[in-house]
Amino acid sequence: MRYKKHKKTDASPETRAEAERVAKATQRPGQTKEQTRLIAQGIQKGIEEYKKQQKAKARAADKARRQQQRQQDTEENTEGGGGPELAPAGRSALLPWILLGLSWAGFLLYLWLPRHG
């Protein structure tokens, strides 16, 4: 089985229509339909090449943006100590103990009141 070196893709109908429109707009007096068709084909190839270049630029820009984002993420992780942030030791660390103490006090009060009340 033989493989073709270049993969030929058909142009979109919009590209063909645009190329034909431009070719007709620049048509010279006495120009044959065949000449106009050839000019339209050349314009179509130019449009396709331009689109390929723009896609390649967009891919390169996206790749650079993702690489820069990864680099920033890496820098943030190394500066932050490498681990997830823990809650600061202060009031928030004291709150669970206070709630535990209040719940035990309430439980003991519950047990004590029916017997002495």
C-alpha cells in the first residue's frame, strides 16, 4: 500500500466562495472563465495557507501560555512550602476544644438534672 506524501484536504465552501468572489472582483476585461477559475484557485490556496499559519501561531501562543502557567504554578508551590496551607494556630484551633467541652458539660448537666430536679 502506498501512502501519499501530502494529505490533500478540501477547502471549506466559505473559503471557495470567498476566493471566487475576490477573483471575480479583480477580473480584467477579456479574461476567460478558465483564467478566472485559476486565479480563484490561487487565492483559495493563499487563504488556506494564511489559515494554517494563523493556526500554527495560535498553537504556539497557547503552548507558551500553558508553559508559563505551569512555571508560575511550580514557583508558587516552591515558595509556599510545598504543602497545602493549614489553618493558622489561634482561635480556630481552640474552637473544636471549646465545643467539645460545652457538649460534655451539657451531657453531664442532662444526666444530673433529672436525678436532682
